[in-house]
Amino acid sequence: MMKRATMPHDVNNAFDVAFFFADTALAENEYLQPQKLQGLLFLAQAYYAVAFKGRKLMPAVFVADERGPLEPNVYICVVDTSDAGEE
């Protein structure tokens, strides 16, 4: 059986980083909009890769959306989809 090669990362999952940003916003009495959180996650990943020679901060794959980069797992958890499909 062939072992799958994975790129090393320093945080266990994207939720740890998302919770950090959410907790920081809460401590500063600010509301962190879901789309802003997605942008911060993407920028954190990019900045970390530049600062640490290509290392990933979190094991996340971002997808392109018309509103910007999205981490799908975090997106599903933070966006209210209860009214999806209703007009």
C-alpha cells in the first residue's frame, strides 16, 4: 500500500484558527462577519506560508467563490443555511 504524502501543518484544523479569530473579535467587542472570517483564514494561511518557507498553518483547502476564498468546512458551520432555497 502506498502512503499518501501530505504537506506538514502546524495547527490541527482550520477550526482552531477560526476560533482564535472569533475569540479575538469577541474580546475586542467586535462582530466578525462570516465572509471576513473566511478572508482572515485565507490571509493567515498565505502569510504563514510566506513567513515559514511554504509550511501550511492549517490543513485547509480553500476554494474560489465569487465573494472570495472559502474554506468549505468552516463555511458550512458559520453560514446560516436554514433559509437556503427560499425566495
